[in-house]
Amino acid sequence: MPSRSVRFDPATIKLLDRCMTKAQQIAQAMETGPVSPDIRHRLASALIEAFGRGEKDEANLVEFALRVLPAYRERPLNP
């Protein structure tokens, strides 16, 4: 059975941490309340997925992660 453990270098950890913080801030504002453990897990998984696909841009990583939120996907494009 393959291992689910992934190791990242310190620079990558710092990048993903910044992205996670930003994604949680946006999610909290959109959900008008605290971010649940489930949402945090989904955001983190999406960040790791995007990074694993080669995305390194912070804004693009956050954008990709936020797509797990229905409220983000369904928001008006021109507020």
C-alpha cells in the first residue's frame, strides 16, 4: 500500500502556509463564521494537489484551493 506521507522543503512549507492562511481568511469572510476542520482539510488538500501539479504562484494556489468552497464558485464574477 503506498504511503500518503509527503515531504516538502522549508521554502515550500512557508509558501503553502501563506497560501493556507490567505485561503482561510477568505473562506471565513465568505462563510461568515469560523472555518471548520473539514473546510481546512479541503483547502489544504487542494493546495497540495495544485502544488503537486506544478503550480508555484501564490495567488493561483489560493484561487485553486478556494474552488472547493461552493460559495466561492457561485459568487458573482463582477461584485
